Amino acid sequence: MRFITSLTLAAALFASPVLAQTIDRIKETGELRLGFRTDAAPLSYLGDGDVPAGYTPKVCASVAELLAAEFSLPELKATFYPVDSANRFDKVADGEIDILCGAATITLSRLEKVNFSIPTYVDGTAVMLPTGASPELSALAGKKVGVRSATTTAETLENSLEAAGIDAEIVTFDDHRAGLAAMETSEIEAYFADQSILLDLFFSSDVSTSFSVSDNILTIEKQGLALPRNDDDFRLAVDRALSQLYVNGTMERIFTESMPGATPGIAIRALHIIAPTLP
């Protein structure tokens, strides 16, 4: 099986939505199309050499190997295509990609557009604050707080502030680095994102003496691989592959490789236990 990184979407390949079943098309074309986020480190991002990197692309690469074996396609071409937070689910729904390999929280509203695999990761909304600042939401009253646009975190933040009766101005950013930069210039007093993303920003930037990341999380968000709707056979194949990866220890190994120094929390450890039982 060959893995190919493609950063240019070929419009000719995506002329029409997927009408045939996904497995039939994969067998006919010999290609598995994988979408990945380029800016959601450590879960999915563009790594050195402009190649897909992070926890979820590694999971998808392992899934692709098992699908190649199940479909008897030793020359299966698994191609990674970049997506962003605004178009990622549309590309699955329109048939441009077969699997979305990114930081995608499973929600009912998203299930109206795409399907999801069994959970592959558990994360939660946390906050980055200036060192010594109060971690209480109430302390943000009257202040500017930041969050990335077009994410479930933005919805969570708005709902949490409203529920707590806190009047804070929400400033949205196109990417997390811009949010961190706004923290450094004091444009905002707090930045909200998934805890995994905040920890990556924290450890990859020289901000350890200036900021801290909260231990508490506002939500527990189950993430999965987004798949085409109304294709139970393909979802079953993906879920079967993921279950094998849980059982043989690959998921745990990928976590360790992708997040060196991080310790899996109780929710992550639980995923290794509750994955569907293999026959």
C-alpha cells in the first residue's frame, strides 16, 4: 500500500457527490482519500517536510493498512488532502474525502451531515491564562477572551458564559497561533481551546513563565473519524479496524508517539477498554 501526501485538491476527482457505496468506489479507483487538519496540533497538523502529522493522521494511516488488507487491495493508495475547520465536514458530505482525520468532536448537529466512527480520542475545553490569574470564569467578567472560530469550543464558550451570567467579549481567531499572539500582546485576557491544543501551544512556545493552562475542563468531548452518511458497510469496516488497533496496542503507542511526556487521562484509558469486542 502506498501513502501519498497531496496538498492540491484535484477537482476532476471530485466532480460529483458520492452516490455509490464508498467501499465500491475505493475498490474501483484503488484510492482512499483522507482529509486532515493542517493546524490542530498535536492531533492533526502539517509536519516537517509538509507531510501530515499528529495523532489522528497516524491513526488513519494504520486504519488504511487494515482496510487495504480487508479489501484485498495491496496497492491501495491512501492520499492525504488538507482541510480546514470551515470546510472539513462539507468535504466528507460532498464525497471529496472518505475519512476526516482531524480533531473532530462528535455532535448531534454534525451527525446530520456526516457519520462518525467509534471514538478515537477524548478532549475537553480548557483555558490559557496569564500566570497567577484566577481560573474562575467569573474573573473574566468585563474582559476580552479569545477562541478559534468555527469550532465546538466557540459554542461551548458562548454557552458557558451565558449560563454563568458573565458579560465577557468573545474575540474569534482564524488559527490558534493568532490567539496565542493576542495573549502575548494583552489583546485578550484568556484563550479557550481543547486542552490538547493549549498544551501543545504551551510546550512549543516560550510562554511557560507568562501563562498557564487550566487543569479543569469545561466539557468532555468525544472525537471520532468523520465518515460519509448512509454507508453502514464502510463505517463497520473503519470501526473494525479501529477496534483491532485498540486491542493490539497500536492506539496507545500512537498516543505516546504523538504526545511525548503526556499521561493519558482516565477518559483516554477508558477508550482502550470499551472499544467494541472483536469476534
